[in-house]
Amino acid sequence: MQRNRKVKIIATLGPASAAPETIAALFAAGVDCFRLNFSHGTQDDHKRNLEAIRALERKVNHPIGVLMDLQGPKLRVGRMQGGVAELKPGAGFRLDLDTTPGDTTRAPLPHPEVFAALKPGTDLLLDDGKLRLKVEDCGADFAQTTVVTGGPLSDRKGVNVPGVLLPISPLTEKDRADLEFGLSLGVEWLGLSFVQRAEDVVEAKELAKGRAAIMVKIEKPAAIQNLDGLIRETDAVMVARGDMGVEMPPEDVPALQKRIIRACRLAGKPVVVATQMLDSMVHAPAPTRAEASDVATAVYDGADVVMLSAETASGDYPVESVRMMDRIAVRTEADPLYRALIHALHPEPEPTAPDAISAAAAQVAATIGAAAVVSYTTSGSTALRAARERPDVPILVLTARIETARRLSISWGAHCVHTADVTSFSEMVQKACRIARQESLAKVGDKLAITAGVPFGTPGSTNVLRIATVRE
């Protein structure tokens, strides 16, 4: 099983794609990693989906990653009299802890931590930014505001507080229960919502205890302000443009997307571009030209992964959406401009033996016209270094840990094979050549640039670069 592209595809499972045969069709169309969105569905639903993924993995004999996306805290107003109230621009409006249903003058906001962070002049956004309030006065249990942008406010609509660092953990009690459940099933990635600072990632890592890698979702202005610290602590980043576009001006999002992708590339951390990429295909068999351009832009920018959400979770054309995303990515990567853009940003290797070997392998592969770079890895760090170099050829990742192979399903250019460790140099070369042929990455006479660590099977010990020719 070989993809004809380096960028990877994540697809979200939901009511439109929960059948095992649909999951298999999505994989055949190009999905590399499946997302289980714990904001929707039951734990039993997600367990069934994961079991179907694992059964498919055994059938196709190829590692498939699973991302469990935690819901995170949801700030919402309480109930309104009659279910809805009309807020008029210029009118006063109070938010407080009183649970009495709201009306045109006030609404319950059962989140004391929000009031603790407010100050006069703060903007509040309701219902995904459709309504805007400006705080005039506030205390520990209330906020008196003026309606800037009015409209209907109905029960349980969301509240965003842009530009304010809220004293809230990204992990609710529901998230903690879901996290333990997902880890017991063996997911590879934990998607962390509502991240604001590096300490939020540390909290999740302590709970995960190495059983899964952490992917932070960049949604809030506070996360942008703490971006470097977040990237240092996390294992991967998601550019969650939907929520980001609520709390920040839409015109800021494209530049922020490029900034985040660049920062992740320099750090050697996978980065996912997500939200509404082919949104028209929720109900239409083809995307708009603007959406096709959006996907291509993420690929040109150097993203490791592009993601589908509602398109595959609840849309009418889940498999077609994946096929379309695959076609756009393949076409973009075939453009000579793509290679020029990818190579324009070339991170300097860190002064370590593994980084030096990985950088040298990419250079050697280009110089000798190798068919692939082969990376023997235990933890996956060597393969991530190889991906950071963005070689022109595929990266064949050989690992004895199935968890590592699955995690690397979102790493740019990585073609992962789960196989036993080698014990000698001759076995290292023979196995690399044999598997490269089996996986249709090389043919007889082709050359390979092989990296490994001695002693074999020792995490973080990459210190060998070998050029090999594929023999009969």
C-alpha cells in the first residue's frame, strides 16, 4: 500500500462513516489516520469504530493511526425564557450566575472562572461570534455589558472570550474519563482542545504517561501568544481554523496558519491544517474552486496533514471527499513550485548525531538519486528528523513497535512498516532492500540511503548512514 503523495490525510468518523465497509472505503481512497471526535457520539460508538479500524489494519497489513479528539471545556449561557431572546444593539445586557432563565436584559452564565478573568472593555462573543457584547462593569459573579452586535440568543449557545487567558484547565471531568477510555483502547494521538499555555500540555502528558502522543489544537489567541512554548511541549499541532476564526479576525487566520506551519517545520513536529477544507462536499459531490485552492495552499505551505471533519463524519459524500483531497494533494505536490517552496525553508540540523545523520541522508539521497530514505526507528524520533528534511523521495520507516508505526501515520512522507528489529549490518541492508521492493518503493538496481542506530533497537541512537543497492 503506497500513497502517491507526501502529505497525509486525517478523516473524522461519524454517522455517515461508521460502517466498517465505509471505513475501509475511506482508507482505500486515501485516509492515513482516523479521527474519533469525542464531542459527539458515545464511548461505545468510538469503541466500535476503533475495532473496525484495527480489523481493517490487520486485513491490509498496514499501520493506521487513530486520533481521539477531546471535547474540552465548553463555555455556554444557560436557558432563556421561551428558548430564545432578541438582543438589541446598544441595549444593556447582564450575565450572571443566577440560574433563572434569561430574557432580553440578562442571561445565566454558569462559569465563575469567566467572571474572574473579565475587566471593563473586554469583548464577549456569543453563538460562534454572531453576537458581540462589550463589558462595561464586572465582578466575581456578574458582567454588565452593552450589546454591540445584536440578534437572537437561544438556549445553551457558546461563549468566547477572545484575548483573555482564562483560568480553566483544558481537561474537564468528561475529558479525563474519555482520555482514560481512549488510552485503554490504544489510541495513538490525543487531541487537546482549549489549549492556552504550555502548562496545559504538561497536564495532559502527565495523564497520558507516554501511552499516546499529544496533539494541541491552536484555537485561541492565548495559544498564539504562547506558541513557541506549546510547540516545545507537544508532539504535534493542529491549526483549528474554525474556532480560531471566531476569536480572531478572519483576515488574520491565513497568516497565522503559515506562521504555525513554519514554526512546526523548524521544530520537526507534525502540523495538521483543519476545519472546513472541503465544506461544500458535506452536501455537494464537488468542492468550490476556493476550497480546492485552500487545500492546495496548506500543502504548498508545508503542512504534514490536511484534515476532513463534517465532510466525512456527517456529509453525503464521505469517500468522494477523501478522493478529492487526495487528488488535490497529488496534483499540488507534482507542481515544480511545490518543491521550490518546500526547500526554501530548510531548518538547520541540531548539533546531535541523529540530526546530522538525518540531514546527511537527505543530501545523499538527492546526490545519488536514491529511490528512498530508509529509517530504522524505535521511538519514531529518527523518522521525524528525516521528515523535517523534506527529502524528494519517500521515507521508508521500519520499526519493531506497532505504536510507533501508527503514530507516524501523520508524519510527512513516511511510509511505515511494522517489522522485527535487525541484529547486524548485513541484516539491516538486506531487510531494507527487501521491504523497499515489497512495498514498491524501489526496484532492482535502485539505491537506498539507510539510517539506523547501533546498538540496534536502542531509542535515540541513530549514528549510522549506509548506501545500499537493491539486488535480486
